[in-house]
Amino acid sequence: MCLERPQGVVYSSCIKGFHFNVQLSGAMNSSDERTEVVLLACGSFNPITNMHLRLFEIARDYLQETGKYKVSKGIISPVGDAYKKKGLIQAHHRVAMTKYATKSSDWITVDTWESEQNEWQETEKVLRHHYQQLLSSENTESQKSRKRKYEDCSSSDKSDLKSKAVPELKLLCGADILESFNTPNLWKPEDIEEIVGEYGIVCITRAGSSAEKCIYESDVLFKHRRNIHVVNEWITNDISATKIRRALRRNQSVKYLLPDPVVEYIHKHNLYSAESEEKNSDVILAPLHRYTK
């Protein structure tokens, strides 16, 4: 069961009885009938926080409770050094921290392709890369099973089965990313069209955020509103990487805000300081440099 606000935006709620009802709905569908989904989160992860990890859990709970989806994998893709964001430490450190952070997870992984590129990669290019990876991958038993079924079924049934052969890839993000779509020169309009039209977004937001307003005010987002899942996070958590870096510069504790192995890695390598925060301060952010005319 989903509530739609405004006019078609898929919305999650936690009113009394809601979870019970959607679980009943999900029980009516066999797992084979649900659409397989892979969630991709792109970002600086400078450093990765517990809230970054919570986004994946919240999104998976929401999608699976609809009874329509099964989330098989989550991918964290740290941005490369060429992004040139102020205070962005080297990619190999950020990748190492994300790997430590996800070590205990049985479904969230870290991919290094984006971080290893010499030039900054737009988000839609990262999505394309991972979708191609899904298309070319035939290593899992479920994909082999689908292939056998495809070869055995009649031609009239093949088109439907083929559409289910590859998991749907969706961009996982916070409301700040959705809001940034309206920032001049930060995104190309055709890229936004591809991201929301071809892949879709799962946006984790908080009460009082302007995610719905952003969708309403953007013709492109409104056009593809049924492909944008807005999920409210009712357990508010104001952890941000910016505040974490500020605390670290001031030698304050960040325990319980980051996974313990990440805290240990930061202290071991003395990663965040006043000097590191000034890195790229005199450089234009890559998308602004590329798109500003």
C-alpha cells in the first residue's frame, strides 16, 4: 500500500497499521513476481557516516514493504578526486573508509570505478556503467535460471520475461540531491531526464523537507514523478559529514556517529584537519566548471 503525494509521487508513511497491511500485501505475491532492485548511492562520503548506511536500510525496508520489490544489492560509489569539492580528501582514503564501514553488511558493497577515473564522472554516466555491469553479469544462479526460462518459454512470453531479466537500478539519495537539481549549472537538464526517466530515484527525506515542492516545481521531475519514491525518515538524524569533519578538526569525539573501524582509520591516518578542509578552496567545483557558460 502506498500513499501518493502530490499527484502521483510515491510516498511512505508509518501510520498505525500501515506496516501490517503492506506485509499482508507482500505475502500475497511470490518473491519471483517482485521486481528485483539494486540501489546505487553516489557521493563524496567524506567521511562515510552511520546515516549514509541508514539510507540503504530505510530504502530497502520501504521498497520491500510495498510487496512489489525485492532489494538484492546496495552499491556505494565514492566520487573521484577530480570532483574538486572543498575539503575533499583523497579518494583512496574515502574508498578504504567505505569498505571498513560496510564490512559487516551482507548486501551493501563498495565500487571503486567512479573513484578511479581521472576525470569527474556525471551521475548518469555512473548509472550507465553499473547498469551495463548488471546487463553483462550472468554469474548468479537467479540470472542463470532466468536465462533457462527465457530459452524454454514461447515467443509471446519472452518479452515479459526479458524485462525482468535485469534488476532495476535506482539512485539512492537524500533530499539535498533532489533539491540540487534546481541549482543552476550543477546538472544538465538531459542528465536529470535520464536519471529519473530511465532509472528512478529513492529519496530519503525528513519531515518538513521540500522534496515534494521540488518535484512540483520542476517540469522534468513532475513528468517522472511516478518514478520518484519519496520516503520519510521519521527517526530524525542530523549527522552530516561536514559536522563530522568540524568535530574532528576540533579534536572532539565522533564515536557512535561513524562506524568504529572508520573512526580508527581516520585517527590512524590523521585525515581531517584545518589544512585538509582548505583543499580545493581555490578551485571551481567540477560540474560548475564544466557547465558554466
